[in-house]
Amino acid sequence: MKKRMLAIMMSALMAAGVCSGVTVYADADSKTLTVGFDAEYPPFGYMDENGEYVGFDLDIAQKVCDNLGWELVKKPINWDSKDMELNSGNIDCIWNGFTINGREDDYTWSDPYLNNEQVMVVASDSGIDTLADLAGKNVVVQAASAALDALNSDDNKDLTDSFGSLTENPDYNTAFMNIDSGAADAVAVDIGVAKYQLAQREEGKYKILDEPIQSEQYGIGFAKGNEELRDTVWAEVMKLYEDGEIDKLAEQYGVADMLCLVDEDSKDAEDENADTEEAADAETEDAAEDEAE
């Protein structure tokens, strides 16, 4: 009898929950977005003087989650373990100055949002002024980074072969310490990171060589096939851009000159102009052929 009464009471409670819309589970619309990032990669992701993780990419991710009513989890990762973290489900995306070029087929990508260059940073008094001057020199680079990929590419084979050594460091703070100690002569790095690092260090102590190693673009990398999450997040990024929020953050973090976002109206106009120019070129060619005949 007691068991029967308990069953009746439980059924009644469940029915009441269904009828009232109350449930013991989380709201179906609630979500946690876990972003994987390198915690020593300013201005895109790093720890500030208050012990908080901030940066251009992390601040955008926070605004996206705020607008969606999601919780943002900022998860520092070892950069050379990023694929394991993503494929195991420990993180939902890699959002941290993440280079698309050369990795197009490895992730489900957002559209690009920043133009980037890989550059060399040297001590100002090193006597190194060009990439050719790096022959026989000791160069350092972050492990598993786009700069390392660029140096190992066929396009830069002659340059890399000319180095005295190429050493992988866990982060760029270590790389700059190696330059300071004389253990390294140059560091290969993203230009946005280079500008930030130079701004935080002794003025005039370092310089960026004028010749870039490689040009590329940044995007948000999601696990292969996760278009639904990509589309949801990217739609909010574009809303932030159209509202001027992305421009404000880009100015704050010193990457405004790297932005490559285009709103839908501008993109449609560009596509229309391209179609018009293509049609005009075709008419010109046809007219030239008719005249020749």
C-alpha cells in the first residue's frame, strides 16, 4: 500500500511538473561553451594583472555567450595538445589567434576575421635587418604554431635550411627570454603577438623585420562536422560586428588594422559588382571576337 501511494504521489508530481513547465533539469536552451586557448598568447588570450583570462578572442567569446545566455568556460590548453582536447570533447572550439591556412580540412571553420602575418623579431642591436641575415643564426618558435608550420613549408625551405638551428619553445615568453640571454637570435611569431610583446617590453629593444615569412588568416576552429555550433556562434559574432562591438575590442587590443570581417550587405554588394564586372568582360571579349571576324 505504501509503495502504491508513493508511486501515485510521484506520478502526480511528474504530471504537475509537465503541466506547469517546471523541471528538475536545466533549461533546454542553456549551454556551456568551452573555449580552448593558449593562456600566454596576448593579445588574443592571456591572464591580466587581476588574474583574469582576457584577450581579443576571449572577450568576443564572452560577448557571444552573454547574448546567447550561455556560460563561457575559458580552458587554457597546451597548444601542441589542442587537437586532442577538441577531438575528446574537452573543449568545444579553438579560439585563440588560430590560423586557417594549411589546416582548412582539419576543422570546421568559421569565416576568417583577422588577417595575419608571420614575422621575425630580433634584438635591435643584433645587426639582423633582413631574412637573409638569419643564415647561421639560432631561431626559436612556439611548438605546434602556425609560425612553425610556415617555416617548415616548401615555400620557406631555403630560409629554414639557412638557420644555424630552429628550436621549439612552449610559449613566447620563453622565446623572448632566449633572445635576452643570447641563446637565440630571432623568434618567429604572429605579427599581432609580436606587436603586443614589443609594447610590453623595453622600448626600442627589439624590432620586427620588414619581410613577412607568410600571410594568413585567423578563424574559429570547431570539430569536424560541428556546423550547427559553428553557425550559431558565428551568427552572433557577425551581430557584434554589425553593432560595432568587434571594432571597439579590436581598437582596445591593438588589432584594428588586422580586421577582415565584412557585413552581409557589403558582401552582397561585392558579389554583385564582381558579377557585373565579369559580365562586362565577357561582353568586351565577345565584341572583340565579332570585330575580328
